[in-house]
Amino acid sequence: MDQSLINRIVEAALMAATQPLTLAQLHGLFPEEEPAPEGSVEAAVQQLTDACADRGVELVEVASGYRYQVKADVHAWVARLWTERKTKYTRATLETLALIAYRQPITRGEIEQVRGVAVSSNIIQALEEREWIRVVGHRDVPGKPALFGTTKGFLDYFGLKRLDELPPLSELKDIGELEPQLPLDGAPLPVSIASGDAVDGAQDESTPDESTDAADDGNDTDDGQQSTPASGDADEDTASDDAGGDADDHDEPQPEDDDAAASDQEDRAPSEQKQ
């Protein structure tokens, strides 16, 4: 059996399959009485991969095997063939999936401890129905909680062959939003914080002006206080004159009305008689 025929058989099988095919499955395409020569299937896969260099599809290896898939540079146009609405997952679902992927095997309680909130049973059920996660065992603690891990379907969906191909946490764009922290010295500030600092800065810039005005007022007051001793002698003389005038006024008895004087004498007369 020549290599060109083997190439066409492998290509046709990969095109017709609804799921990725492993090398064992590709070898199984040939009967036992007429098997493919040793290494011919692997050579066919390599030649088909190289032939896709200038095509709109590519032959890639994922966790479940080999498959043809649309290249990223033409995906936007090909995606118009699928009219169904794109599924959107909640933030809680994506956070739960990320924790399982990066920290597997992990229990539901450990997920809740990291996220700080309870994990809904609907989230776990939805991920299991999507065949992205599965129970891989039970932790040997009271209650025997289930341990969750990802599946090959999860790797296939994201075009990965192994878990170590996951991007490191430091490269994730939204990882900082999960646990926001204050920036270190010299670190760029978020837009919201930067704008707040700008406002604070504007207030701080206006503060020195107000302090300057207050200082000017204080200087004016100090100047007034300093000018007071200069005129102290004149004020003391004036105060002395006023005090003397008041004393003179008190020394001179004020005339009383005749009726008031007569009334006082009448009030005193009965008291003197009693004595």
C-alpha cells in the first residue's frame, strides 16, 4: 500500500469524524490482514499537517486526538454559518471552572473558601452536563467530599493537548479583578483610582492657597496686635479720663422726685413706730 493512498484514507477519516481521532483509531482503519506499514500513519498525519500551511483549515492535535479545525484568521467569516445564539457564562461559572482547571483535584468546599461565597449546585451541574468537569475521586476526610477535575472535552474545547498548556495565571487579564489590591510604589494605577487621585490632587493644590490666605489673615491680625502697644499710652489716658468722669458722676447725687421722697418717708414711719 503506497503512502499517497494512506494519506487520502487518513484525511477522509479525519474529515468525516465528528470527534478527534487518535493514532490507534487511525491504525484501526486498516484491516489486520493488510495493515498499514509501520510509521505510515504517523507520516500521513505529518504530511497532512504540512499541507494545511496555505489552507483555511489546519490539522491539530488536542487531548482526544487529531482533528481538522478552522484557522483563526478566517474564523470570523466561517462563524456566520452558525446562527444559533452564542452561549454566555456567568462570572461565577467561569471562576469555578478556572479554579477546577488550575487547582484540580479540588473539592466544592475548597472552591467556596477561595471565592468567599457558596457555589451553586446549578453551576456544578452545568459544567458536568457540558462534560468539562467530572468527579475524579473523594478526599479522605469526614464526609468524603467529591474531588473535581477537568475532562478531555474541556481540553478539546479550548484547543489544548495537556493541562500544562494552560496559560499561566500571571498572563490572565482579569486575574487582578478577582482579588483587587492596592498598587505598589511605582505601579500604574487603575483608571478609577487615578481619576480619584486627580481630584484629590486638585483639592490639595487649592489647599495651599487657602493656607496662604489664612496665613495672610493671621499676619494682618499679628500686625494689628503689634500696633496696639504703640497706641497703648493714648488708650490708657482715655480710659483714665473715662474712669474719672464716671467717678464724678457717681459722687454727685441724683435729684429725686418729691413724690418718691415722700413715699419713702411714709414707708419708714410705720417701721420706726414698731421699733
